[in-house]
Amino acid sequence: MYGAAAKSVRVPKTAELVASRIRKAIISGSLKTGDRLPPEAQLIADFEVSRPTVREAIRILESEGFLQISQGARGGARIVAPGPELLAKAAGLMLQFRGATVADVYAARSIIEPPAARLAAELNSKRAAIALRKQLEREREVADIDQPRAQAIADFHATLLDACGNVALGMVGRALHDVARRHYELVYRQRSTESAEQRRKRVQIGYRSQEKLIELIEARDGAAAEAHWVRHMKNAGDVWLYGISKTAVIDILD
């Protein structure tokens, strides 16, 4: 009845099934960050599998960032919560592999950030405004230092997605965070001869636009927040992409 399609079904390996069970226990909270994974002998007994199967399952979970392995008498496998750096690393590798450019990434961000601004205003106004204002203050603190400023600007955009009330958008923001930061750093390096006054003026324009976004989010005006951020991303893109739009992601990531 299923024809050739049935042949494409792959039965998961036993180690993958064991890893899946342990992963679900970590995600559900049955196994908590900092806990030690039960001894190998107990896992063999619990799952009724061989030692090589358990070891392969542990390797799978370690590669996914769920386990941290240490050596020595007090060593073993310890539960860790996967951090956003794993997501960013995976996204960076795929963008490099697919030949993405900084313009591709900026275009994607320009599509997803304005609706996030609207959601932040409509669903999470108070918390989003507090988080964004704190980040804007950080930008101002490092206004005269290129690399920290690039980091702070990227953090502002990631914070917008984090604080919009939609978990999936927050994850997308974190996935693209490192690429955005490296993009900004590249721009500052290439414009190192720019006068301090020119840079200060441009930075102040950005601050005013960010402050306006925060005010619109505080006012719970989702439509206006979205429209403002559409304009911001377009206008800022004229600056951030000038002369480097075709630069490959592989050329700005380690």
C-alpha cells in the first residue's frame, strides 16, 4: 500500500532511543541541571541495553549540549542546560554552508523584528520596555568603543526578540545574534578612519530611534511600533550594508 515510501522509513538505533528518553527527562525536569547522570551500570540495567549502547547515547547527548563529561575520580556525566550558544553555532555553520551573505541575514532580521516589536507592545509591554531600556543604557556606556558597541547593538536586537513574548522568535534572535555582532564589528573596522564627530552623529540617530521604539512599546501601540521598526531596519540597512552586502557569512565567523 505504501510502495517505495515505506523503504525510506528508518528505525531509530537503540542508542538514539536511550538518548531520547534521557533527553526528555532533562527537558521535563526529572533530571536537573547540575545533577549527575546515573552510573553506567545503572543505565545498563534501567534500559536493558549493552555498555556500548549506553556510551553511544551519552556521546549523542554530549554533542547536543545536554551533558558535560569530566574525567577523574569525581568525574562523570553531569546534566547541563543547553545554552543559546549551541543554537548560534548551528545556525552559523548552516549559513556558512549555504553560502549566505550578511545581506541575506539582515533581510531576514528585517522581516522578523518588526512583528516582534508589535508583539512586545501588545503582549509584554512593561517587561520588554524595561529590558530594552537597560540594553540601550548599555549601548550608551560603550558608545566610544567599537567592539563593545557592536556587541551592545546586537544585544539590543536579540533582546527585542527575546522580550516579544514569543519563544520561537526569541530563539531565532539568538540563532542570528553572533552573525549580527560580527557584521557590526566588520562595519566598524572598515570605517575606522571615520571622524569621531561623524560617528557620534550616526550613533545618536540610532539611539533616538531605539528610544522611540521603547516609548511605543511602553504605550502598547503595536501597530506603530511595528511600522517604526520597519523604517528603522530599512534606514539602518543603508548604513550597515553599504559596501559589504555581498560579504559571505563564512568570512566574518570563526
